[in-house]
Amino acid sequence: MCNQDCFKCPYVDCILEGNAAESTDIDKALRGELIEKHKDDAKSKYNHSAKGRECRKRYLQSEKGKEAQRRYNQSEKGKASRRKAQNTDSTRKSKREYYYRKKKELLLAKGS
């Protein structure tokens, strides 16, 4: 039985065909991707469960969670996220409606 470690191989004649080191790297990469995908799936399932939501809620209400949110909001990634969220169609529409409503109120106040 070959353990695919050619440097410490006990056999005189190698039974592997091709480059064993290359095939080992490919196997490790494939196994790593599958393990990461499985971890991501399990993490996602937990985060979307009631228990995961409660845990996240407790964390965000703690001082540690609040500090993490402050750091994120001050980072470039947080600022970009806020800009993106503020520039949606619904936000622009509501701002436009607010502007016209206030303008109309001011015109009515001046007219009286």
C-alpha cells in the first residue's frame, strides 16, 4: 500500500505513475475546499437558526460587540457599505419626498 510519500517510501519500485507530489497537492487542495465548504454550510445553518440569532443579538448588545461595530463603521469597508446603503432607489425616493413635503410646508408658512 502506497502512502504517496515518495521521500520516505519503503518500496524499491514506485507504484505511482506520474508526479506523486503534484497529485498530492491537488488532492489536498480538493479536500481543503470540501472541508471549507462544509464548514461554511454548517456555520450558515447555525447563524440562521434561532439559537444563532440569539447569540449574535447578545454579542451585538455587549460592550465587545458595540466596540466591534464602532471599529467597523470607522473603517473604509464600513464607510463604503454605508454609502452604498444610503444610495438606494428607495432612499433617494424618500429623501425626494421629504424635500418636496418640507418645501411645500415652507411655502404655505410664508403665504400665511
